[in-house]
Amino acid sequence: MKHTYKLTVLAASIGLFSSAPSVMAEDAFFEALTGGKVSFSARARYEGVEQDGKKDADAFTVRTTLGYTTGDFHGFKLSAEIEDISDLGQDDYNDKVHSAHADRAVIADPENTEINQAYLQYNGFDTEFKLGRQEITYRKAPFHRFVGNVLWRQNHQSYDGLTVSNNSFENTQISYAYINKQNHILGDDKNDDVGFIKDGQIDMDTHLVNLQYSGLSFGKLEGYGYFIDYDDKPAASSQTIGARLSGGVPVSEDFKLIYTAEIANQNDYKDGTMDDQNYYLAEVGGKYKGWLAKVSYEMQEGDGTDSFATPFGTNHAFQGWGDMFLATPKEGLEDIYVTVVGNVLGAKVVAVYHDFETDKGSLDAGSEFDILVQKTFKEHYTLGVKYADYNGDGEFNDAQTIAKNKRVDTEKFWVYGQVKF
């Protein structure tokens, strides 16, 4: 009996220990699935627009997001984020999707609810992989010149595809992305006349390569190649190859000289038809006791038929917050601007003055003054006021017609508040 009892206990123990890894794995998976992090944000914003030739536009919208990222399970994570844009006012603006107020100025924030992000992530071997819908940027905001998420608009831009980021080499980040859909800021109700945008998406077969090296004592070096191949508008396909150096040199204990130099070339890709165009950026400035001032020169070449374009960029952050040049004119655009950034009573202040001129013909294309005051409280709460005033007087605009998207005097005003956890 004692011998039989010992055998029974031994068999039960073997069975228990043999099933333990399976039980432990199930527990670890459940813990990763339920022990993740919830994210939430809400941004309420009033935007008012006064524009010559259009009725005034007013929009009071709220952007709300709710997201969840699981815990780590053998290097794997799942992330998802739902985004909702609601109009709380009287819908007195042209949202570029619905035709009810086409006679009013544009405020590109249509009502919409969608999955903004949903991807599987894996981290291992000094590499991060993301597969699915995601926002993609290669520079910190607001420097999303070529690839961005258009975070100023209520509906952010995201992409469907695969991204890979490797940090195996010291001070070096190598990034690659394959994209088959660009999810437009105007949401899934947006379609255009030529079928280029279908249900808010643009089909493509695109490859992005970005390399950054931060081991230099005097700055950061970046090289990139962006190869965009459109399925439904192949003539617009293009390749952009460029390099950027940005950094600063301390001159004294209180003053630091800062600079940026960037050059890029854009040409046709696959079935694209554009002629070769270049991009140049040069800026110099200084930081002094919490204040920054810089002078910048940016050129997007154009020959009257083709011009340098940034179809993935957060273009609102460049060439004026009035959004007169979200799309580069076919004549190209030269922008000389002065930026001052500082802190007043704990609030961030940004002021920018732009002077615009075309590349082809060197025609005066107007000027713009922008100012922002924003304050963040206890990390999670932000209040802000923003203003843009574009003066369209100039040779270029005088030569245009309304049918050719003449840029006219425009004033825009925003008041917003945000909470983010």
C-alpha cells in the first residue's frame, strides 16, 4: 500500500510539473493582455476664418481618442486607438467632404469616427517592428516636413503598412516603412472626382527609408529616400532623396548658435511623369536664456508644370499657419521667414513672419504673420490661442484667377484646450 501510494504521489507530481509551463504561459499571456496601459485625450477647439470671396466660417469641434496598449509578451504588444471628431456648433464651415457649406471658408475638420491606429508590435534584437495601421514620423514635432501625422488637424493622418526601426549601431537609427494605404485627414467619407481618394484612403505601394546619426559633436545627420507609387494616380508617383544636418555650437555660457542645412531632389518614380525638382533649407539663429530666434530660407522648386511636393508632410507647420500653401504652386515657392520662440509668464510664445515668392518668375506671392500662445498645466492640461494673417497682395496672386486657386487675404483664429493621459 505504501509503495502504491508513493507511485501515485510521484505520478501526480510529474503531471503537475509537466503542465506547469502551459499554465504559467497562459497566466503570462493573460497578464500581458489585461495589464496594459489605457490612453485618453480630448481636444476642444474653436476655429474662425475670414477670407475674401467666401462667407466667414466658424467651427467648434472636439477630438476624442481612446487607446489601449497591452503589456509585453515575449517581445510582442498590441495597440489600438479609436478617434472621434464631433462638431458641437452649428456646422457653419466647409469641411471639404460635405457640400452643404461650400460657399464658406474651409476648415478641414469633418465629423468622423474611425480606428486611427491598430497594430502588432515586436521588440527584439535592437529592432522594433510594427504591422498594421499606425502614425509614422521621423522627426519630433513640428519638424514633420516630409513624413508626418498632421497632428494639428482633428483627424490625424495614419498609414497602413509595416515599419521597422533598428538601433544596433551606436548613435544610429535606421528606419524603413512599407505603406499600402495613406489614411486621409478628411476621414472615411472623403472621395474625389478622379478616384484618387476612396473612402478616405489613398492606395499605394510606397517605401520609406530614413537614417539618422547623432554621434557628431556639432549636430545630427539625416539621410532619406522616399519612394511613393500611387495605384490610382500613377503619374503623380515620385521619389525624394535628401540629406539634412542640424545642430548647435555653444558660443558662451548663455548663448548657443543653431543651424540647419538640408537639400533634397525629387523626380518621377515608376509611372510618374514629373520633371526633376529640388528642395533647399538653410537656417541660422541662436538660443539665449530660454529664447530662440532664427532666420530661415526654404525653396521648393517649380517650373510652371511640376513643383516639389511633400504629400506625407505635416504641411500646416510650414509656410504659414493660414494654409495658403499646403500644396506647392506649380511655379514653386521661396519662403524667407523669421521665427521667435520664448516663454512669458510660464506660457510658450511663438511668432513667425513669412515673405513668399515664386521660384519661376520670382513673383511676389504675399506675406503672413503668425502668433501662438500656449500653456501646459501639470503635464496633462493645455490651453492655447493661435492667430494667422495672410496678406495675398502680390504679383503672383494678381496674375491668378479663382479657378487657379487664387490666394486671397485670409485671417484665422483658434482657441483650444486639451487634456491628455
